[in-house]
Amino acid sequence: MNGINLMNIVIQIIIGIIIVTPVLWFVGRSMVGKEKAKITDAIWISALGIISATILGTLVHGLLGFIITLIVWLTLIKHFFDTGWMKTLLLAILLVIALFIVVLILAVLGIATLAGFDAITGIFEFRYF
């Protein structure tokens, strides 16, 4: 029986916040401006989004889990960046594209593949630890 390794979960959340926050902040500033997209907002969105995605990933699987996680992320972005739903959706799409590019760069450097980062969900899977 495999138990949940609390240390891996904590590391997953910390690394996720470190990678997602600057990308989210940059995309947010380009979309809604520096008055609405503060670094602290990006940290809160990243932290709450990654924690909720981690918890939901263990509790709810498949399409339902993806939809719930997507709604949580969109709601966080909408709330903290104080924007409408359409701009929130566009911002999220640009965020996924930007994260994909960042993860590709990190993968070329050999960093993302070791951590098992998934750019689509923002979740790490520790296969190598």
C-alpha cells in the first residue's frame, strides 16, 4: 500500500509556486495592467490554485476533476486580478501557452523532467524521487 508522502506534496507545491507565479504575474500584467496584477496576487493565485489542484487531484479523477480544477483556477484569476470572465479565460489560455514554453525551456535544461512538471494542470508528479 502506497501512502501519501507529505514531503513530496510540500515540495510539489513550493516548486509549482516558484514556476507558476512569475509567469502568471507577467501574463496578468500584460493583460490587466500593473494596477490589478500585483505579484502578491499572482502568489495567492498560484498557491491556492496549486494546493487545490493537488487536493482535487487525489480526490477527484478524470474529466470531472479537470473541470473542477479549471473552474477553481479561473475563479481565482478572476477574483485576484479583478477582471471579467472573457479576459480571465483569455489570460488562462495565454498562461498555459507561456507555462508550456517555460517548461520546454526547463526541460531542455533538464530541470522540469526531473521534477515531473505538467504545464497543463500545473501539477508535479514525483516519479523520480
